[in-house]
Amino acid sequence: MNSDLIVDAKGLNCPLPILRAKKALSGMQSGQILEVIATDPSSERDFQDFCRQTGNTLLQQEKNGPEIRHWMKRR
């Protein structure tokens, strides 16, 4: 999936991946896609909750070894 911006949150634990994503999304235009790469196992559920609460669209989540990639569309 093509991303307009990628945030590397590997090695960071909750809530830092969400905070980095929130900061990145605030500088993006509506419809742009943010990709966050995280290693915190709880980030999968955290990003589902974050998108539901903020109105951004969670497009996809993909696990590959310890990395979890999250793609979100800015509302």
C-alpha cells in the first residue's frame, strides 16, 4: 500500500506509537495515508481504538515478525 508519510515507532511502547501517529496526522491533509511501523504487540488494538475514536479510517494492519504495520487514512 502506498503511503504519504511513514512513522517509525519500532521499539516504542504504548502510548508513544499513538502519540507519534496523532502528531503526524495533524500535519497531513484529508485523504492522505499514514503508515506506522510498530513493534508493541498492543498497538494492533490501540490503533483500532484510536481510529474509531478520532474518525480516521484504519485501512489495513499487517504483522510481519515483530513488526506491525498500520495504514490510516486522514479524515
